[in-house]
Amino acid sequence: MRQNPLIKVFLAIYLVIFFSYLLGPLVIMGITAFNSPSFPKAAPWECLTFEWFSVLANDHRIMTGIRNSFIVGIGTVILSVIIGLAGALVLTQIWPKLRATYYTIVIAPILIPGVVLGISTLVFWGRMNAFLGLSDESFLQNGIFLTIIGQTTFISSYCMLVFVARLQRFDQGLTEAALDLGATHVQAFRKVMLPFLYPAMGSAAVLAFLASFENYNTTTFTFGKYPTLTIELAQKVRYGINPSISALAVIIVTITILGALFYEMRKRREAMAIANGAPASAVSGGGFKLPKMLAGNPAAIILALVLIGGIGTVLFAQAYNPQACKVEVREEKRKATDKRIQELQEKAKQRSLQEKLKGPDIFNQPAQSPVPPAQAPSNPGSGTFGDVFNPGNLDEGDAKKTPDKGSSLNPGSGTFGGVFNPKNLNESSGKGTSQ
């Protein structure tokens, strides 16, 4: 049946989006590890540098955290693998009616939040230390011990699941045959079952170490005076980070890729040997023959290319000096800053010049505060100034000013009385003559 081309297109788009979402942050962090800015930044690119790996190597806190993480990881692997193997063996040999209950009990720590496990571990062993009468500096209060115990409580359940999956393919008849031939239970386990469980033990150990190395929720309550790498990284992020964290991520990712390629190379080599009729025991005991390993094994070819690229990068870093590039970038930044300052100054000058040329704005006066309305006059319709412009005020004013004169009795005489009356001429002449 021919597949629809449209389905292939959508599948390709989906894969691109999926792997971009999955690997995009790692790629960006890898780029920031080789960029010169003091803050992790992928763009704009400034100068190629390897100094952040040197900064990482000289960071005492990070190095101490890595050492503590390795110590805790090794202790967690030992306890988790032993407990997980014991739990898987019991699960396969217990009475069938109790398997479901037993499985629920041993798998429960995976479902419990890591914060609860960390607090309970701290409280329980603190009470045990007080019950035994030990000092606060005893091993029961040691951060390494508490962290290993706290992480083992749930990581051992992961290991048990790995062993259970392996034991489901084990033929119990092999153990019974060994017992029938006179072997003890210890000998049957060591000679028959344990070699069959070696691959599962390796997988469980790797899983336990990785789970311990990246754990934070449980460790944050139990580390005491021995912070692990995750604790140190969380504390550094609060106060700001530099690209040395990206350099650490590049190293961890590179080691992980190398381990995965090496494992895939071995598996492909074994599969090819078994397909050619060689026994599996002969495959693991072969010598190191590079042409034979690379032939028809893509994982081995990619591993060789990664190793060659890593060695070449280290040699190039020893001879490369980014100081000239840094000086050039610093000069470009200074010029860009000066140009920006000049642009701002020019804009300020133009703005001030436009304000001077514009003059006062007489048509757009700022809004004045509202004036409260004047109290209405007692005489409606007289206006704000009352009846001051009433023509009748002339007569009224004269009457008010000279109430004792006779002119007030003559209506219409006005404010000046009868001074303009023609009869006043005769009266004044008669008065003057008589005198």
C-alpha cells in the first residue's frame, strides 16, 4: 500500500518540531558556552572563547558539588542495586496471591513526592540519633549518609522494575537443574542466575546513578554540610550565573553521548557477531581492532568522529587566544555607545530649538480652574452689577445725597438739581443786583 505524500510531510514536520523542542535548549546552551559575553547569551555572537571551561575548573563550589554528587551517586547505586535485586527476587518467588500487595508496597516510594521523602528521612534519622544518645556530629546526622538513604528509598524501586523485567525472561528450570545436580542455592544463584542478570545490573546501576546525580527535591532537605551539584547550581542561579554553567552542561552532554554511542557500538557488534554464527561469549572477549569495529557499525563511526572532534577542540583551545577579538568587540561597543549618546543629544537640541521657534501658544491656553458661580442677585434680571446702569439711578442718587434740598422734591431734576434751569439766571442776577 502506497503511503500518502501528505502524511510524510506532516510526519517530517512533527519530527522537526519534536526534536527542536527536545534538543533546542541543549543546542542553545552549547552555543553560549563558547560565546564571550559574561552572561549566557547565544545572540548576538561576539567572540569564540574557551575561557568558561577554565572558569568552571577554578570554581571551588561547583567542583565540590560534583565530588559530593559522585560520592552520593556511588553509595546510592550500591544500595539501590542490592535492594532492587532482592525485591525482584522476592517478587518472582512469593506466593502469587501476595504479589499484587507486595508490588504495591515496594513501588509506593516512586509515587511519594521527593519533598516528603526528604523531610521524613531527616526526621526519622534525627530521632534515631537522639534515641541512641549520639552527638549531632555522628554519622546518622551526616549529610552524605542522609542523602544516600533518602535517595535510595525511591531509586531502589526503579532498579527493582529493571530486574523484574529481566527475570520475566529467565528460565527457572536452569536453577532447578543446577540444584538437581548438587549445587547449593548460593552456587545456583552465583553460577546460573547472576550471569543472566549482569546486563540488568548494569542498566539499573546507570539508571540509579543518573537519578541520584540530578535529584534535587529529596537532597535539598538532607545534604547538611555536603551540598551536591544540583544544590550548588540552584544556589548560584539565585545570585546570577555565567556561561561556566553552560560549559558544565556541554561536558555532561558529551559524556552522555559518548556512553550511549559506546553502548550502541557494543550491542551492534554483538548482534553482528551472533548473526554470523559466533557465540556471545566470544564477542565480549575479542581484542580491540579498529577496522573491524568500524566496519558496518554506524555507532562506532560516530563515536570515533566525536572523539576526534573532542581531541581537536582541546588542542585548538590550547593555541587559540580570543583577546584580540575581545578588544575589537569592546571598541565596537564603545563606538556604538558614543553614537547613541550623540543621537540622543541631537534629538534634545532639535527639541529645544523647535520649542524656541514655536513661540508662545496663544490659541491653546491651559485650562483654568473653574470659577465658582456668583451668587444670584436679590433682584432677578439685574445682572452681576445690579441696577447700577439704570437711568433712574440719577434721580435716586441725587435724592439720597441731598435729602434736605428742595430739588429732591422736583422730580426729574437729576443729580445736579436745577442748576441748568433757565430761571436760575434771573434769580442769580437779582441776588447780585440787590447786593
